[in-house]
Amino acid sequence: MAFKITDACISCGACAAECPVGAISEGDSQYEINPDVCISCGACAATCPVEAPTEE
């Protein structure tokens, strides 16, 4: 199950830097996870200071 970034995102970029497959990119108002690329490893959730990434 892929992760999704909630509205709690503060656009710090910590999650994108930790994603091993490059599934996270900067969107218009916050970072976004491409569910087709996400491998559900949880690295983004572990590094996020505001716990924005969650499993869908």
C-alpha cells in the first residue's frame, strides 16, 4: 500500500531526500508521492518532522 502526504506537510523536503526510489516530488502547495513508484518502505514517514506521510 502506497504512502500519501497529508495537508500537515510543511514542504521541508526531508521526505524527498530519504525516498530510495524517488517517488516524492514537490507539488504546487506541498510534496506529493507518486503511488505507482512508491514501494511503501516508510522511509518518508520515519524522517518527517510533522508526520505528514501516511499509508493510504
